[in-house]
Amino acid sequence: MTVIYYLSHPEVTIDPAIPVPDWGLSARGRERVLAVRDAAWLSSCRRIVTSAEQKAVETAELIAEATAAEIAVRPAMHENDRSATGFLVPAEFEEVANAFFARPEESVRGWERAIDAQARIAGELEAVLEDHDPASSLLLVGHGGVGTLLYCRHAGLAIDRRHDQPRGGSVFALDAESLAPRFAWRPMEEVATLLGPC
């Protein structure tokens, strides 16, 4: 059975002077990707589709270096639009992120509404699958917020931060044909023990 994996980028270098979409991976984030990129579940994915944000592209490129997978960049796979506030210190960010998930039909402090971000990321997956062979596994590289919204949609769950990733650099999987979840978010280091080769 083939699988669609959704991988959120791992740790980034935080710089308030740089727009968040332009942040790159930190040394720790790169280290984590390098440690798992030879895993069977990744090498089975001959196609990688990534958000255009720098941290996601870097994650995809590191994996493709080892797997020789084709990379396609889809700008609309970006994280929920938070440009209205820009960088927020961690405590403030967590407060606003909690409200984003708790009130999905509202724009919290000008952020993209959760229901709109969910429709956008679901539409991106549908567009990707239009020309994807369901006999082949697929890797999507993106972000924790919209990834959680995508997982909730295909798991039949209401939008709720309880379903959020445990940390950056986590993965969930959907069946390539039914889009039903195979497993919920797990740190990428744990995927091999859950599923093994595709």
C-alpha cells in the first residue's frame, strides 16, 4: 500500500530581522534531516512536493540529495499567513496560535483564518494528486500549522490544536488512494518503527 507522507520542517534559525518565510534551517534542524534521509520510507518517495518557504525547501533539498527524488515547489503550500503580526516572541506566538486553532472561523489579529488555510492546503494536495501515480509514495514538505489542518480534514476531526505536531520535524501519513490517515503526527525519527518500507 502506497503512502503520502507530510513532513514538517525541523528547527530553524530564528531572526526577527528576517521575514519568517525566509528563515532557514538551524544546525540542529539540518542535523536531524541528515540523520533520517537514508531511511527506507524516504527513499521510497520518488517525488517531493514542498512549500516555497526557505526552511521547507532546504529540508526537501537535503532529502533529495540522498534519494534523487524529483522536487516540485508549490508556493501555496505555505504556512498559515501570519504576516499581519510578523515575528512574535514565543509566549505571544503560542497565545495567538492557540486562538487560531480555537476560533477557526475568525481572523485572529489579522492572521489567515484556520478554515481558509485548511481549504488552501487541502486544495494543494488535490492539485498535486491530479498528476501523481497512486502506486508511488509521495513526500510533502511543509509546516506544522497547515499540516495539522490537513490531518484534521482527512481524519474527520474538528480543527483543534490537540492534534498539532509534537515538535517540528514531525510526520503524518495518509493512504495514497483513500487519503485516510495511516498514522498521526510522530517525530520523523520514529517513522521507521511505525511503518518501515513502503
